[in-house]
Amino acid sequence: MDLMSESDRSGKSTVGRKIALLLCVVAGLVFIALWVARSRLREEVAVRLAGIRAEGLPTSGQEMSQWRPMPPRDENGAWILIEAMAKEKPLPKGITSSDVSAFLHRTNQWSQETKESFSGYVRTNESVLAKVDEGLARPRFRFPIDYAAGPEALLPHLGKLRATGQLLALKAALEAESGDGDKCVEDILRTLKLAETLDAEPLVASWLTRGIIIQTAVRALQRSLNRVALDDEQCRRLTDALASVVEMNLLPTVLAGERAMNSAVFEMNPAKIEQMINPSGSSNQDRNEILLQRSGFEALRATGLSDRDLNFYLETMEKAREVVSLPPPGNLALEGLMDDAKRIARKRFYLFSMLLLSSGREAERDASTRARVASAISALAVERFRLANKRLPKDLEELTPEFLAVVLDDPFDGKPIRYQVKGNGYVLYSVDRDLKDDGGRERPAHAQSMDKSTYDSTFIVDR
């Protein structure tokens, strides 16, 4: 049998040692390269966070608490509102919150039974509304949110504020049915004031609720103007209140708050993230998919690539803040920005950004609220003109400058709000999100979600 010579064995051993040494050197170089890259990423993130703080903006939930401190209790109307709303009685049996918009539609003719049902609902909540008035009289509002909890912070007051807004709007509609313009106006003003209690709450959910309450007030106003004539002073007061709620662009601040709250997700363990995505523990998601997601989050954090993800998220949110700072319709570019960002996130496996980046519809929702308010303000100017001249204006230019400082623009296309005289009444409208001018076509009170027809965002007074 041939035996391997000692020199052969020695040569192979030397080659093996050299290969092992080479592998160690390569591994070391890879480790150093990864360490350098990760250090640079962390430094880049630190610089970006420092820049945010330099603007006076928060970068975390803890900083949010300092950014939005709790005011003295005797100044904070939120505590009184919470106490009041806790005692609020629900809508009449068989009527849900989603039904209220249809009941407030200007064409919905209430039966005597409906009127009595809503009247009973309002009466049972008289003491609640008295307490709400007490809260609204306070100078500041800060609801007890634990911002330090990040995206897990609870916001139970939002649903209650929305319900109270509907209560006030239905009360205003009842006053209009009975011809009491004074009380009707007061209730609409209270609804708008309720929306303003969320002005300093920089969260998307809170901002959306604010917009819903404002639109509820506008629906109540439209219905009321079809049933009762308001005097000049009442129109002025409503105009001032409506102008106030859209005077400031809150979206840049809201996105700054959302960015700070969501930054906590990059430090969460994967199981916590999974619980946040699927809080009910639903089994709809395949177990293998859940494990894949979890391992993906773990890999990102272990390799330091989560810093790269965070940097991308912070950069995207800053671009989003710049876009929503633009006057409409320029701010509507937000949706396209977010679509592009999510495509990049998917391509580069930025799991956190894929989870946190919004649909980009916030600017569109803002335009929707602003369009309705612009139409409502224009309608009040038309009513004042009609009181003074005993006729309707031929166009909106005829309202300026006595009744309307300038003709207001449609935030969707930047053109003036459309106006048409129809018999004894008129139509004011925006083209809405589809940018299609449907000639002031009104969405029916009970439009189905499957309805493929296109409509404008209208404010119609038919009297």
C-alpha cells in the first residue's frame, strides 16, 4: 500500500492553514466593512434625528410628551369633556353612527317618528351637553394620551368626540326643523368648537376625527339652510367659525407627530410588532408567513439594516411634510410620493417602512374637508347677499368684496368653487378627488359603496 509521504502531509497541512487563515482574513474584512457601514448608517440616522430636534420637533413618544405637555387641570377642557362623554346616551335603537350622515342629508325628509326619536335622544343627553359646554369654555385641550407608548397609545376619546359631534349636529337639524335659527346656529358652532379641541393633538387618527366632525357640522348647516333662513349676523358668526377651522394647515405638524410615535417600532421586538399588526391574534394569516415576517424583522435588526430602514423612513416622512406644506392642489402629490416610497421599500426589503408608511391619502382627505368648508362659506356669503339684495348673485364675483373677500378656490384643481343658480336656490360644488366636473351632481343620501357613478362635492340650498 502506498503511503503518503511526510512531506506531502506537511504540504497539505500548510495549504489548509493558509486557506483557513485566508477565510479568517476575509471574514474579518467583511465584519469590518459591515461594522463601518453600520456605524455610518447610525451616524446618518443620528444626524437626521438631531436635525429634527433642531426644528423643535419630537423624535420619540417620550419627546412627544414634552412637546405636548399637559396644561394645568383648571385650564384643560379635555377632562370635563371626558367626564361628560362618559355619560352620553347612545343613538336611538336601530340607528348606527354610520347612518347619521344619511339622516343629515338635505333631501332626507324626517318622519314624525324620526323627529320624536331624535328629540328623545337629545333630551336624554341634555345634562351631557351642558357639561360639554362647560368643557368647551376652557382655553386649552389636551387629552390624556400616553405618547410614550408610541403606536400602541390608546385613543378612546376619539370615538366619543365623534359621537358627541353627531349629537350636536342632530340637535342643530332638529332646531332647523322647528324654524329656530338661533339655537341651530349655536349647535353648529359648538360642533365646530368640538373639532378644534383636537387641533393640538398631532396624530393622524386625531386629525382624521377632527375632519369628520367638521364635515358633520357642514352637513348640518346645509340641511339647516334648506329649512330656515338665517340673518346676517348668524351668517357672519358661522363664516368666522368655518374660516377658523381651516385657517391653519395642521398636516405638517400631524406627520411630525406620527413620525415620532412610529419611530418606536424600529426598537420593538418582532413578537411585539406581530401583536401590533394583528392585535386580535386572528388566524387569517398563514403561520409560515408570520414566521417569515418575524425572521425578517430579526434579521434586519441583527445586521443593522434596520438603521437603513429607519433612515429611509425618516427621509420619506420629511419629504411628505414638505409636500403637505404646499398650498392645494400641490399637496395632493403626497399619494404619489408614498406610492413611490412603498415600491422602494418592497424592493429593498424595508419591512418597517412597508409597515409604517401611510397610503398618502391624508392630503386628499384634507382637500375634501377644505372643499366642503369653502362651499359652506360661499353659501353663507350668498345668503347674506340675498338678504341685502332680495335676489341671488349671478356669479360668485358679485359677492366680492362686501360678502366674500375673494372667491374661494377648489382645493382639488385650484379653480374657483363652482356656482350655479337653480330656480329659487343654488348649487356650490367642488370636482372632488376624481377631478371630473359632473356639473354639480349630488351624491344621493343612501349611495351604495358599489356605486360606480361619479359625483361632485356639493353644497345645495333649494329654497
